[in-house]
Amino acid sequence: MVMAAIKPERYLEELKKRGKRSRIYTKHQLLGLQIANELGDNEHKALYMKLAKTGNTAKLQWLAADVADRKNLKKPGAYFMATLMKTEKEAKEWLKKAKK
């Protein structure tokens, strides 16, 4: 397969166009992008990908859908993170008490 030569004056335009296309290689990348799209927070898609890689994916999907359904939120991404951190803290405390 022979690649078509790109004229030097169009090279930067072509690089910008390529950078806008997303490349998804793993499940956590896909889930992170889905969460970012649901929340309307594409600026922090890498954060959502990292959460999907290390966290409970079912919980993340459920929480993102729940937050996306709340139409009166100004910053759904911030609300998502605050709720996630609160539930994680509560879960750790519950486990600590359950071990005693």
C-alpha cells in the first residue's frame, strides 16, 4: 500500500485533523470516553480513563448515568468526582468497621 504524499503546506492541517480522531485500544479507554461524553467533560477524559482502569467499572457507569440525568447541574464532572470520592470514603469506612 502506497501512501499519498502530502504537500508541505497542508502538512500541519493534516496533523491537526489526525489529532482530533480518537484512537481506542482498550476497554478502559472506551469507558473513559463514554463517561466523558455523558458528563460533557471531554477536557478530563484522561482522568475518566484512569478511573476506569483502576476502579469498579459498573459503579462508574452507573454513577455517570445518574449524574448525566440530573439536568440542573452546572458542573456535572465535578459533581461526579465529589460523589465518587464520598462513596469511596464511605465504603472504606464500612470495610474497616466490618473487619472489627
